[in-house]
Amino acid sequence: MAKKPISKVELAKLIRHRMDEYPECPPGISVEIRKVKTSKGPGWSAVTNPTDSISHVKCARIVGALTLELRQNFELSDD
């Protein structure tokens, strides 16, 4: 199945929306989408800023899990 192209901004909004489902992720935490190399080639990763990652460890793990889930369906478009 082909992955749907999505922009960094749209992807960050989608992940932020999904984070709202978890009480471990307070509203003020932002998400940045970064291009990365994966074992399957170019990809992306969602990260929180380092301070938020330390203050909200469970939320950072949730962001990691959302990244793994959403990578299966979305690839970054050429912004």
C-alpha cells in the first residue's frame, strides 16, 4: 500500500491532535517533524523539545509510539 504524502505542518497538527487524547501530554508541548534516515530509506520523526522530553517522559514516549504508528501510513511531501 502506498503511503499518503503529508506536509510537516499537517503531520505536526495531526500528532498534536492525537496527543490531546493522552493526559500525560499537556497542551503546551509542541512537536517538531524532522527528516531522518530509516532502515527503509528516507523518513521522518516527531520530537518534542528537550525540556519537554525531560519534564514529560511519558508524553515523549507517546510521541515516539505515534511516530511509529503514523510512519506506516504517511510520508513527507516536498514542502
